[in-house]
Amino acid sequence: MNKNIRKIAITGPESTGKSTLAAALAAHYNTAWVPEFARTYLETLSRPYAQQDVESIARGQLESYQQVLAGAKNVLFADTDLLVIKIWMLNAYGNCPDWILEALLKQDFDLYLLPDIDLPWEEDPQREHPHLRQYFYDWYKRELKQYGFNFVEISGTKEVRFQNALNHVNALLQNR
């Protein structure tokens, strides 16, 4: 595995353009990106999700990350990370399994992009909290600071946030 690959996670609340940004950045840099495993998992579920499903999603996200990392060139983008799982677990169930918390500490992302909630909410059957966007945004920001993760906030229209993300990724890539 190439240890020179820079790894960037896009994390944060629902409906903030994480998937769109991850795909656009990967296309721009002609590299791989890790889609959000939860979306595919939940689409195949024929019942409401339960805590064990969220744990399965965490495992699937980690496996997907490892598989895609092998094919990345210079930079890898991940549409979500274990911080999303932690916050999901704490919000929905009031606890988070130790193995997820331990794996979160071992994540080796060089940069986290935290998209702002300034894009309009887009309805989606998998989204749950349209009225709690600021609450979750603030929670993500607190967690990123508490962990000491290198992160930047990305805001504006799709085009503006893409350009802002490019600027931060380019700066990261230049500081190898």
C-alpha cells in the first residue's frame, strides 16, 4: 500500500452535500472515493434499522475504505467516517460500542472537511432530522475539535464549496 496517499474524510450532518463533494473531488483528482456504506445497506433493509445494523454499517464502512484505499492515486476521499457512526449511535441509542470508539481514534485521515448546513435540506427517506441541522453541525464541530482532528469548514453554494475544498486539498497535497 502506498503510504504517500493523503486521506480526506467528509463528515457532518445529513443533507450537506457530502456525497456530491466526495464524488466531485475524486473526479477532479482522478482518484477513488469511498461512498457512504449506510445508504446501500439501508436500501436493502426491509425493516427499521436497529443498533446492530449501525454496527454492521460501521464494519462495512471500514471494509469499503480498505478496499478503495488500495486503488487510490495520491489522494483518497471518504464520504463519511466513524465520527458519523459515533454521533448516530449516541443520538439514537445513548451509547456507542467501545470497538467503534477505539477504531475512531485510529482513523488516519489527514484532513476532515465539515460541510456547513447552508445548503437547502433535500428530502430523502433515509434522512431523519431536518430541524436539528444546527444541533448536529455544532456536535460534529465539537467532536472534531475534541479529537484534535485537522478539519476545515466548507460552506457556500455547491460550486463555492467545491472550490474551497479544492483549495484546502491542494494545500494539503503541496505540504507532503
